[in-house]
Amino acid sequence: MDRRQFLGLLGLAAAAPHDARALKLIDASQLITDNREDGVRVLSAEGDFIGARGAYYGPSVSFARIPKHLVDALVASEDRRFYEHWGLEPRAMARAVWSTLTGRTQGGSTLTQQTVKEIYLKEHSPIVRKLLEEPVLAPILELNLSKEDILFVYFKRVFFGGGAYGIEAAARVYFNKYARNLSILESAMMVGLLPHPTGSTPIGISSCRATGASE
């Protein structure tokens, strides 16, 4: 049995009618908009972005407009074998589950697992999520979407702190610029926010702000 056959069988087993989530993991555009939190954007009379209340999702941009150095920084920091695995890293998962059971916090989820979690599983029990839900849903996502599509959905949905969901929103909140214009240093700072997005703003980020972004 090859990899795609295995994932196909796993997908069929998981996509039972009792779990509608599995039926939604086939369309990147659906994942970008599904189950988003509420928020309001504030614009000037000229249509320029001023700020936001609640969750802020930036305007839609194509994956091709996300800087390559930003993508590379994300993969290097969060999931070095992203282009090689099929959604799961068993050893890293085992370490993460043990860490959760012993009351500590440790990474171990792949970018694919993080994408599924961000959209559907954030409010679920960490043990149930890591042991049962992510191991089933992450391979389904890998089966149905390309690696580029998964990264695209991730960059559109992940929380960067400051009320900003997605890299386009985060670039405007922290640097007042388009994501496509983020420098290597700014991209590294964005990726550095991901493990603890509700913490304090990194030193120096306010001094790096630039101008010129609008809706």
C-alpha cells in the first residue's frame, strides 16, 4: 500500500457523517473563511486601514505575494520536515502528548496539525485533540490540499497576537505595511510571535513600523 492509498483509506474512515469537519478539509477557500471569530475593521474616509476591534483578518492576498523568506522562516522554525511528512510526526507528537500529560507546554504539532487546530479545534481538550482529532484530520488535509495550499491557509488563519489573524493582518497591525513588503528581520519577528502570540510585543517591533499600507 503506497502513501496515497493509506491516506485515502484513513480519510474515508475519518470522513464519517458524524464528523462534518472532515468533509470541509477539501477546499482551501472554505478553510480560510470557516469558523472565524467576530471583529470590526476601522477605515478612514479615504478607505485606509486605521485599526480593528475584536478579531482582525486582513484582505485576501495570493500565496505568491507572501515573501519566500517569510515562508522559509516559518518552516525552519515550526516544522522543518513539512515538505517530507504526510501531516504527522509521530515522535514529536509523543513528546507533545507526554508534555501535556505532565502539565508542561511543548510543541510537536506539524504545520498541518496547527492549521486544523486553528480553524476547528482551539477550544477542544488538548489531550483529545492531540491523541484523536489531529492525527485523523491532519492526514485528510494533506490528502486533499497541496503543501502550498496548506501554508496559504495557515498564513491566512493563524493568530499573531494583537487581535491579528493571518499574516496580512499582522503585517498591518505591527508594521503598517503589506505582508509582501515585510523584510527578513520583520518576517523573523512575525514567526517569533507564533509560539506565544498573547504575550508581550517583541522588543524593537514598534521601532520597525513603516507606512504605506491601505485596504
